[in-house]
Amino acid sequence: MEGNLRIITVLLISTLLGAFGQLLLKYSLLSRLPLFLAAGLAAYFVSTVLYFYLLSRTNLSWIYGMGGLSYIFAVVLAATVIGEPVPIIRWIGTIAITLGVVLVGLT
């Protein structure tokens, strides 16, 4: 059980960092500040390293399906942090992805 908790924790950190990295990349393009570009690339790099760790310890079919978390996190961050408008149909799609991630996570 402790091993599973570690995998899930690393998965959450990896997907959050990936989404946060995307947010920083977007913000760097909006603000034209290279500091945000560097931070976004660094977050994305750490996310990828953590993903490699996960690939070495669990099934590809499970971890790749759980990668949908990054899309969910990115939509929520885009809407809340930078105020991007998210149409209702995209929220419905995000909910569908969430249900898919839950189903994959239960296996």
C-alpha cells in the first residue's frame, strides 16, 4: 500500500507540474518575460523526469491513462489563474476526461 501511495503522489506532482509548466509557458508568451519561460521549461522538465520514474515502476497502460489529469489541471488553472474563458462544452469534455481517469485509476 505504501508503494501505491508513493506512485499516486508522484503521479499527482508530475501531472500538476506539467500543467503548471504549460501555464507558465503561456504566461511567458503573454507577458514576454523570459523568467516565466525558464520556469515553465523547468517545471515541464521535472514533470518529465518524474514521469520516467513512474514508467519504470508501473504499467504504461495505467500511467498513460492517468496522464489525463494534466489536461484537467491545465483547464482549471487556465480558467482560474489567467482567466481564460472555458466554454461549457469544454467543461463537459473535461468532466468526461475526469470520469475516464477515475475508471483507469480504479483498475
